[in-house]
Amino acid sequence: SQTIHQWPATLVQPVGSPLSLECTVEGTSNPNLYWYRQAAGRGLQLLFYSVGIGQISSEVPQNLSASRPQDRQFILSSKKLLLSDSGFYLCAWRTTADREKLFFGSGTQLSVL
Amino acid sequence: GNSVTQMEGPVTLSEEAFLTINCTYTATGYPSLFWYVQYPGEGLQLLLKATKADDKGSNKGFEATYRKETTSFHLEKGSVQVSDSAVYFCALNPMIKAAGNKLTFGGGTRVLVKP
């Protein structure tokens, strides 16, 4: 069966510090991978998606970047966090065979202070 | 562009009450529509979906009907339980290949069911 791991579950970081959130998928190959953010009081916003190793599409200009060094690994990064980066970050994946079903990780609550 | 609007919460109900969460959307073409649920401390889970007009998605006692004429996909449950307390997200997938299967989500509605 397929599983998705996302860590850490919570993170408190000072303004200006770097960020690295990791997401890995098991039990499938060549998944499409996604990073979403839910800011307080707002809906989910797609940040990045990837259809393959090294292929990253950015949806919203921002202080964040994403990388996909391996087929089932998706990393969200920042060199210098801003207060506005606080939020709940969700990693998700889907197979290319089923275009409708998206599987989500358990999320990371990031607080930038 | 695509957008999803859902009623703001929180919605507070008593057990066995009827629940409705309104959701309307704006999209070109023929999107698929979804309801996701986020239980406390967990990630999002797909609750139900509908892929074409007049389809009814159902799961765990929840139902939603894809109404193209009113561009709506309201979520309903006839008798809620305490365990239904969660945040509910309406979402659409424009089903356009070039769009990479990107979902657009509503703002989420927190539901609290009291015993």
C-alpha cells in the first residue's frame, strides 16, 4: 500500500532562519507531488507541484522553493523565513493513473516568530 | 480563474442535527468537485467526489450533488455525530491536462458537534 510521510509535525522558527520540510512517498513510483499551504483563516493554496525528478512548477511567487532530488522525495525550503510564511503546510501526491484522487500527508504547522 | 467559495464557520451543532455546508464554484469547462475532511490532528482525507453534473457523491452518511445550473456542491448529513467534528474543504479540479491536476480549495468550514 502507498503511504506518505511528512515531517516535522510542528515547527517554530525565528524570522530569517532557513527552512526545510520533507515529504516522502512509499509504495508507488513516479507520483505527481504537491506542496500546499493553509494560512490562518484562508483556504488551501497550491505552492508547487512536480511531475518528475528535478521538475518543479511554482504557482505563487514567494519566499519559498521546492526541490525533488529523488522520485518519491519532495522538499520545501526557504533561505530566510518571513513572518508571513507561518501556516499549515501539506504535502500531497497522486498517481498519473488516477487524476482525481489526491493523497495528503498529515501536515506541518509552521510558526515563524 | 477557478475559485471555490464555502460558508465560513465555525458551525456548531448538537448531535443528531442536520448539517449543511454550502459550496459554490467558478470554473471553465467541466470540473470535478470534491469534499475533503480534516479531523483534529490529522491530514486531509477525501470524503466524497462528483465528476459530472447531477452526480451525487456520498460517504459516511454525507452527500453532495453536483449542480451545474447553480454551480454548487453543498455538503449535507442528516444526523451528525460528535465524531463528525472536523474542518471540511470543498475543492475543484478543472480536469485540464495542462493544469497538472491542480486542485482549488475553498477556505474550509470548521464544524463542531456537541453531545
